[in-house]
Amino acid sequence: MSSSVNNPQPDSLDLYQRADRNIRESAIGYALLFCAFISVLTTIAIVYVLASETVSFFGKASIGEFLFGKTLENGTYSCSWTPQFADKSFCVWPTVNGTLMVAAIAMVVATPLGLATAVYLSEYASPKAGKILRPVIELLAGVPTVVYGYFALSSITPILSKLIPGLQGFNALSAGLIMGVMIIPTIASISTDAMRAVPISLREAAYGLGSTKKEVATSVVLPAALSGICAAIILGISRAVGETMIVAIAAGQRPVLTLDPRQTVGTMTAYIAQVAKGDSRVGSVEYEALFAVGMTLFLITLLLNIISKQISKRFQETYE
Amino acid sequence: MSNGSDILDTFDGQSGESKFDPKLEARQLWGKVFAAFCIFATSLGLIVLAFLIFEVVKDGSSRLNWDLFQLYPSRRPLESGYRAAVLGSVAMLSYVLLLVIPLGVCSAIYLEEYAKKNWLSELIELNIYNLAGIPSIIYGLLGLGLFVRGMYSGRAVLVTGILTITLLILPPVIVISREAIRAVPQSVRQASYGVGATKWQTIRHHVLPAALPGILTAVIISTSRGIGETAPIVVLGAGTVLFDPKFSPINFGALFSGNIGNVFADTLWSNDNFFSVLPYQIYEWVGDPKPEFQVLASAGIVVLLLLVLGMNLIAIFLRSRAK
């Protein structure tokens, strides 16, 4: 820059500045790229950590038993998940069963309520009311899940046990119900966007034929927004499958193969939380089982997210 | 279109009366029932939230006093409090903000302003979308394998928690910040380029200030989620802590007395800086059979909800101001 003082012609001054600026500009570009690349490194690290421990887990336990259970010496078939006990079995399905049951209950609650909320926000509410209501409903997703877990255990289970005989202290039902409330904003928010993207002309055509507001909403807007709604539901399932604290606190930690929602179950996430809390030794089979379950969970949620993304991609192409 | 004639057939031109029955009353009734259900569904979640807040305040009110923030955890519930956990949460909140704001905003700027449409930017984009959908407990396993086992040979110290929560909330921060940057009108950029500004000058002086409220909203909402996360902290192996976490990144006493060798002793980085956070301590006490600990857990939940919902309200306020 000092040379520009000796040579005060405006042209060369500009040149020096531009050269300086270009170097700085491209340096900034690379610095920003590095930041964005951290997320790629995160994914690589997640896959590496999960895969390396999972591989050594399958060195000790057979992948056949993990997926299909085993036949005992006396000929009976057994599928149970007890890596932390002395008598170890490594069949993952009891934990998957718990996860799927709680997630199913949650979706039975969250799908109709979330969709009705979305219909209200996009079709019925005035723009002003919608602007206030939407962030307030999204607060439901902001409540820490440990709070929901405590609420399910200490408030919902006592109420339900008066209504339902045979309800255990830890049960899939109250965990699932509260998880459903937690997932309402996920479904409502994405579905609202999908419904608002439906062209107003479709609604006008339906009103012109004499439809009521409800008929416009259910027969025109809902079908037109269906792909967005499906994406929202699948994302909701993915949330439910990955949720940890509600199930760890309120649903219990006993992986069993059952379809009875009154029973104590153990989900994949609850198993990970339980064993990780118990300080298992590095290199022990229960420590590695943690990562094998984590890998299963990772693959399930990844698959759900990819399906959801593919569906919503198609929906974006329709109206833009 | 041939079906249209069916309706015409039902029309009796002679008497001027239509045999077509619009069933208006029934349809209007269904319309009202449906509208009522939609309003019910919208308010149900909020009713549950109100009931939840009522219950925890009722249960925890007897412990909501200054002692709650003064006492360390103990086996005796009446002598226990959240001091270490609250300080741990505050330390985590500050350092996570310090990391996530530059990293998140820079990534968002790169993807919105710099990235050309090629395989690399598509890879990063897809990758961030997928990361945002991974359950938090998987991040806990990442932190356990990478930071706790890798960097601190098995010790779950504050740094490992900060790094894990930062990685956890980075994807949502990037996704929402990008939306804020995208919402800045193209004309702002064109005007800036028109007077000879470089790309970075344009971003620094025009795009970022315009996108700031949206970015702040993203950061605050995501950080409030991160502060409320329990699962990854449980997986890292945090435990009950009976002392204050060390905040300072440098030991200033050692620095000023010239004892350069000990500059990092007794700081944030030391390997005995074990930590606890508010939601984790609540989880510990929720699981305790003694009823007094349930009261303590409720009181902690009130504090946690104040913190998290307060941050959310600030974010909502910022967003409404921006529009």
C-alpha cells in the first residue's frame, strides 16, 4: 500500500487495492467453505465412531442372532436383548418393538391433531391469529423432553391408571401419548406450509361449485397438499423413533416382545441411555452393543429422513 | 363432463323445482363439527402445556427459593440444590453460543452466497439436512467416542459437553440462518455491487445486518433446544458434581505471576473439570424413589422451563419485530 503514496495516480491506486481485495476475498471464501465443511466432517465422524464399534461388536456377537434371534440348546426359539446380564443374548427386536410401539401411539395422537392444527392455521385462522398461534404451538416442541418424561410419569400415568386396569407404573401408553403432544408442532408446521402452497384458485373453484369450508379443506386442500403432509408424518415418525428422555423416564427399561401398551417396554434409545449411564467398560461387549443399537437407530432415522426429503422434493416441483 | 347432464335431468323445468338435494343443513353441521375439532386440536397442545406448567409449579413451589441455587447435590433431598448444574448450564450456554454463532453463520453464508451449483455444495446441503434429522442421542454416542474417549481418555468434562451440543445444534442453526439470508432481497446486493463493493463487503455491510433478526432467532431457538437436551449428556457419562465448573479458558493467576507452564491448569480445559447441567440433574432426581427428590425435580423443571421458554419468547419477539 505504501507504493500508492509514491505514485498517486488514481489508476494504480485502484489496482493495488483490487489485488489486495481479491486475495482477501478468496481467503474469506475458503474460510467459509471450511465452516460449511465441518458438517461433512461431523457425518464422517458419526459414521466412523458407530461403524468401528459395531464391527467389533459383531466380532463377539453373531449378526444372525442380532437380526433373527437364536435357537436354544433345548430347541426353543429365543429372541431377547440382555447384553448387560451374565446370560447374554443379542437379538435387537425387543428394543425395536418398544420403539415402534411408543412411536405408533405417538403418531396416532400427533397425526390427527397436527393435521387439524394445520388446517386451522392455513384455512380458518385469520392471518393475524395465525402469526401469533404458530410460534406458540411451536413452543410445544421447545419444551425439554426430560420435562415431558417427568410429566408423563408423575401426572399422566396416575390419571390413566384410574381409567385403565392393569396399567404398569412404567408403560408405553403414557410415554406415547405425551410424545404425541411433543410431535404435534413438527407435523402441524410442515403441513401448514404445504397447505398454504396450494394455489388459491383451487379453493375458489371449489367454493364456486358451492362447497362448504370444511369440504374445501378436506376434499381439495388436503389431497392437494398430500405429499407435503406425508413428508411431515414421516419426519414425525423419525422424531418419535429418536426420542430418548420421555421413554427412558416414563416407558421403562425392559425390552420385551409385546404389543400391549400397558406394559413396561424398553426402546433402543432408552437402552442406550441406561447402559451409558451405568459406566460400562470400554471394549466390553455391552459398551459395543451400545453402538450397534446406535447404528440401527441411525440407519432407521436416516432412511425415514431420506424418504421424507424425496416426497417433499416432489411436492415442491408441483407448484413452483 | 357428460356427468353434468345427470343434474340437469333432475331439474323439473315445468314446476321450476329442483329435485337435487343440496343437503345444506347436514353439510353446514359437519362444517361446524369439523371447525370445532380443528380449534380443539389447536388448543389441546396448549392446554396440555398449561396443565404441565401448573403441575410442576404446584409440586415444586416449596423448593423454589434461593437455596435451590446455593446448594450442591446431596443424598439428603432437603440439603440438595442445583448450584453446580445451573452453573454448568450457564457455562455451556455461553461457550456453545460462542462456537455456534460464527460456525453456523459462516456455513449459512457460504451455502447461500458463495456455493456454486456443483457436487460439493450439493453434498454439504444434503448432509446438513440429514444431520438435522439425526436423534440427539446419536450425537451423544459421537461425543462419547470422539471427545470423551478420544480427547479426554474417558473423562466426561465440560469441554466434551460443549463440543457435543455445538455439533448437535449446528445443522438447525445453519438451516434457519440460510432462510434468513435468502429472504434478503436481491436488489440490496445489486445496489451494493453497483457502487463497487466486493462480495464480502456486500455481505458484511448489507446482507448480514438485514438478515440479523432471522439469524438471531435461529441461534436462540436452537440453543434453547441444546440447553434442554439431556440424552447426549447422559450418554457422555456426566455425573453428579459437587463443585462449580471452571469457566475460564486461561488461568489468569498463573499468567500474571509469570508461571507460563501452568497457564492451562485449573481451567475449562483441565481433565478434572467434570460437569453437570440442569436437565441432567433433573433426570437424576426424577429417577430417585424418595418423594422429596420429586419435589426437587419439579423445582428444577420450573427453572429449566423459565430458561428455555424465556429464550423462545425472546426469539418470537425478535422475529415479530423483524417483519
